[in-house]
Amino acid sequence: MLDIVWRAVAIGIGATVFMDVWAIVLNKVFGLPRPNWGLVGRWVRHLPEKVFHDDIGKAAPYAHEKALGWAFHYLVGILYGVILVVLAGAGWLAAPTFLPAFILGIVTVGAGWFLLAPGMGAGWAASKLPNPMLVRALNLVSHTVFALGLFSTALAIR
């Protein structure tokens, strides 16, 4: 059982690394900004008081918000890796297939669209941003890359 848990954790970490490398590629090749995990950390720090902000940038800063944001990012990735193994079953670890990882990857876009984005002041599915359709498309692609990371990491550690 412990082996299954550690493998699920590793799958979540591996997938999150895939997503982070993708963000670096988008930044280097297309000049797109990398995610600001400091503001995510600020949002996490303020969760006990308030979930939805008009602009998280105007919330009181937190000295360790960048570290908290990165930790939260990886904890969520680990959680998704565990959820995948729970839903797909331990047998999936022996013979991983892409479809369960892809479905989970796409479903997880909802957390960003309906919790994180409005929580930070960007509106539902980034509706308050100047380019919401581009943001949504990039979210879908990034979560597909996350799904590829789930699948690839599962293949690598089977």
C-alpha cells in the first residue's frame, strides 16, 4: 500500500514538473509570463479570511508568499496524482493509459477557472482579464501537458 502512495505522489510531482517546464518553454519561446506563484501564495495565506478577492495584488502581502505559492502548487499536483491513482485503480500503475490522465487533467482546469481565477480577482474562467479566451486556451493546453506528465511519470516508474 505504501508503495502505491509513494508512486501516486511521484506521479503528481512529475506531472507538476512537466507543467512548470511547459511554462518555461512558453516564456522563452513566446515571451508569455510565467505563473506568479507569489500571488497564489498570498491568496492561500488569505484563504482563512476570504476566498474571492477583487484583486489579490491589493491584499496584504505575506513575507513567504512565493514559497507558500510554490508549495501549494506542488501539493495540488500531488493531490491530483493521488486522485488519479485512486480513481484509475492500483492496476493502472502497472499498465498506465493516457485516457484517465487526460480526463483528470482536463477536469482539473475547473479548479483554476472556478476557484483560483475568481479567488485572485480574474473572474470566472479569467473573464475579467483582457484576453480571457487566450488564457482559457493556454489553461487547457497546460493541463493537457499536466496530463502528459501524469501519464509519462506513471510509465517511467511502473
